[in-house]
Amino acid sequence: MGDEASFDFSVLERVDAPFRHFDAGQKIFLEEDAGDAMYMVRSGRVDLITYGIVLENVRPGGIFGEMALIDDGPRSAAAMASEPTEVVAIDKPTFLAIVRDDPQFALKVMELLAVRLRRMNKQV
Amino acid sequence: MGDEASFDFSVLERVDAPFRHFDAGQKIFLEEDAGDAMYMVRSGRVDLITYGIVLENVRPGGIFGEMALIDDGPRSAAAMASEPTEVVAIDKPTFLAIVRDDPQFALKVMELLAVRLRRMNKQV
């Protein structure tokens, strides 16, 4: 379990992505759900949970849910707001547009995935 | 253990990356080594190994060693040529240049990391 690299919110000024609010304890998505958006936390905190274990706390500036956009697979973990939380929802066309326009964003996503992989490797 | 998504070699026509040859059984790098290059397999096969377990077979068109370039961390697994193998070595400046010029390459790297993460999640 750990905190993730923060993203630069300036990328959001260039996209028209909707905000969504969740109450403390509210599920954002469940494991195995189909996923058509990733999220960036603007305020609050999101826990990523699998088999009842909290894998990560995602805080403002952090992203989650990007795996389903990358490989069109189901959600690999559940996401729950652990306090009142506001997120920005980024759909696949927007995600692809950001990757195309902003190589730094692409590198940040890779970095996030690499951090997660190293953490998983240590657990196995 | 599984095979990885293939990359389009045309990306290599635009970079001046050296080839390296390894004999069957030869180590390419060891776990915890510092890493300053990723590799693309041109011919042969590379096994990625940790704690004596083969995590992946990387075949022609597949890449490995990208984690160390992304987060500047040590090698998370060892890589060994399991047959006579030719790889293209891509250093960090070249990697960053490809990510900048070719969003499809960036997406492929993300996809590869996502595949690995999902596999690790299933093992935990």
C-alpha cells in the first residue's frame, strides 16, 4: 500500500471532462465491472480494494481506473471513496487525445503502472 | 507466464539503436542490476526470471527491461536468452524520443505493463 505519483492538473484545462462527486463509503466501481473511464482525484481520497485488501490510497493529483482504458479489460480492483471525494472522469477518446498531445502524461501513466508492478512483485 | 503483445518494428527504422547478440543460456541482466536500456527481441527468445520462476517468455516483437527506463529503478527480474537471440538496445534518450514521436508506442508500453499487472494480481 502506498501513495501514488501526483499528476499535473494543467492537463485538465485542455480537456472537457466532467466532475463527479462521491460520498464517504460510496463505491465508484467494483472489481470485474466493465470500465469506460479513468479518474483523477481532485479532492478527498479513494481506496483501491481487492479481496478486501486496500492496495492503494489515491489522493488529490492521483489517478486510478486507467487499466481498463489501456487494455479494455474489466476493473482489476474496486474503487471506493473513503471520504467525500471529487474526481474528474476521463473517457477513452479523451485519454487517447491526452496521450497523443502530452508525452509527459504518457510517461506518468507508465511510471504509475511501474510503481504498482514493483509493489506487486514484492508481494509475490 | 505468457507471451507479450508484439511491437511494430517500423519504430526502429527511425532510431539508431545498436543490436546485441546473446547465446542460449546467456544472462542479459540480473535482478537488482542498474538498468540504462530496454530491449526489443528481434530473433530468439528471452526468459524473464525472478526467484527461479520464469515470469514471461519474450519473443520476436516483444520488449523487456522498460521498467528501469520508466522509473530509474533497478531491474525487477533477470533476463536470460533461452536460445540464440538478437535484441535491439534502446537507451533512455531514445526511449523518450520514441514516446514523444509515437503515441502508439507509448500505448503499447502501457498495455504491456497492464498485462503484467493483471497477471500479477491473479497470482497474489
